[in-house]
Amino acid sequence: MDMNDSTPNPSPVTVAVPAPTAWPFAAAFGVALIAAGLATNGLMSLIGAVLAIAGVVGWFRQLFPHEAHETFPVTPAVVEAVTTRRTIENVPLAASNLVRAQLPLQIYPKAAGVRGGLAGGVAMAVLAILYGVVSGHGIWYPINLLVAGFFPGATAAELTAFHPGAFALAVVIHGLVSTLVGLLYGALLPMLPRRPILLGGLIAPLLWTGLIHSFLALVNPTLSERIDWLWFIASQLGFGIVAGLVVARRERLQALEQVPMSIRAGVEATGLRADDETKGQDHE
């Protein structure tokens, strides 16, 4: 043992606990014999009464006039709390004066949403044209149905024919909606970083299909009357899966919502960062 070690050893502390005794058990056993003797033999009840009285007297002698105790040495120690629950990682903040964390910390670039929307729009258009071929209506039938709301009263023959104006309008509408939905996918997919395709390829298309089903008769009655919902759902799933894959493959960027506006705007001034104060002290 090192004699130069000045760390004092913790002194033991004694703790008083009640002394163990068997008299309560003896008294309880005597009462049980008394009850058993009432149904069997009086001698058993007599033995039980003696045992019960002896147990009660012995028990009270350990309590009065002073309760019997035993002392045990106890060495104080620091108790560390241990848990098997998952630990939560602290969210890194960009500035020390923030009082709230804004999630998600990483997002996809807007260009990823645009590319995903356009790619999903192409996949949806291919499935829609495939439906026109399989159903026997022709490739122009689903395209004309998309813009049939702008040309009410169109006949079946007109819906299967090629119309340059309707085709151009359908391309604009489909491209615009696909781009907007792609941007929405890019904003929502970081919420499910482990299952991006579950949200983009299944949940979102089904919700979008239910929303369209609720108001399609008001916007495009012709499409509402002639639409094949099974093929429509398949095209929506195709859009969601392709758009989700394209967006999820892009590298995510650090979100800047939690950074002060002055820093996001590129303002360079004293007091915005902690290193500015450090540099000022170094110059002094």
C-alpha cells in the first residue's frame, strides 16, 4: 500500500435492523392447532394454546421494554443509475442562443424533388398509355381524358383521336403537377429516412388517389365517368415509387432553418459567431 496516498478510506457506518425471531411463527402455529383441535381432539387444542401463549410472550419480550435490533456495517457508495432504455442523441444546434430544435436536420435539395417529379411523371404517362393500348382505346385516349374537363361534351371518337391542342395542354398540366408533387416528395421524404419508399411509393399515392376521388367529378366529369381506378392507382404507385427512388438517391443537405437569418443571408459582422469574439480577444 502506498504510504503517500492521502485519499482517506470511507469509514463504515452501522445500520440497525430488527432482530430476526421465530416467535410470531410459533404463535401462529399455536392458533392453527387450537382451530384444528376443535374438529379433532381437545388435547391438540390444549397444546396449541400453550404454544400460542409461549409465542406471544416470547414475541412481546423482544419488543418491550426495548425493541431488539442487530447492527450491520455498511460502507457508503455512489449509486449509478443504469437503464436499458434507448438513449436519445442530443440535436446539434447551429447557434447557442436557440431555445428550440427544428427538424429534420437534413433535407433533399429542391432539384432532387424536381427530377423525381419529372421521372415519376414519365413513369405515370407510360402506364397511362399502356392502359390505352390494353383497353383498346388507343394511346391518345388517356391523354385526352386528362384535359376532357376543358372540352366538355367530347364524344368517344373524339377522345380516341389525336388533337394537338389537347396534347400540348395535357403535357403542360401533367408536367406542372408532377413537378409540384415531386417537390412535395422531396420535402416529406426526410420525415421517414429509413423507409422513404414506404411513404413515397405507397402511403402518399393512396392518399393522393383518395383525395382525387373526392373531387374529380367536380373538376373533370368526363374523366370521372370513364376512369379505370385500378389503372389509375397503378399509375399513381408507379409515380410514387419512381419519384421516391430518384429523390432518395440524392445526397441530403444540412437544413438551415435553425440557423439565424443573418448567417443564412451571408451577413458578415461581429457578434454573429463565437469565433469572432475569440479572434478579437486574440488580437488584444
